[in-house]
Amino acid sequence: INSIWALRNLYYLAPFNIKQDIINGLTIDRIYELLEQCTDEKFLICLLSLLRNLFDDKDTDALLPIFNPTKLLNVCCKKKQTEELKFRRIFL
């Protein structure tokens, strides 16, 4: 969890090239895998926060096509939703 929190904080207000480097290192497939297989609510909240910081207003148009927005929403919506997860997903 700590490494995802660190990446989440790094993403916040990071320039586009830094975000792209982190995505290349973590890989989009790994992000989807973590979203699909995660059973720890705290880890999932952290991962959703990371994605929220990734899709900053100025970078959303460039990054969203890389992630396949339909797949991203489907993966997020399949999870059993507690109130906290519903709140985090709304802001994603």
C-alpha cells in the first residue's frame, strides 16, 4: 500500500512526462490486474486515488485513450462497493 500511496502523491500535480514514465513502469495491464484482483478495500481506495491524480484536468485528454475508458469504468463498477469506494469512484 505504501508504494501506491507514494505514486499517488507523486502523480499529484506532476508534469505529463513524469506521469507517462510512471505508467510505463507500472504498466496499464498491471493497473487493470490490480483493480480486478484486489480484495483489500484500503489498497483499492489508494489505487483509485492514484488514478484520480493521474487524470488531472490538463492531462485527461492525452491519458484517457491509453486506458480505454470503457474498460476502466467496467472494472471499477464490478467491485463490491462500500460507501467509501462509491465516493472514490465518483471522483475518478
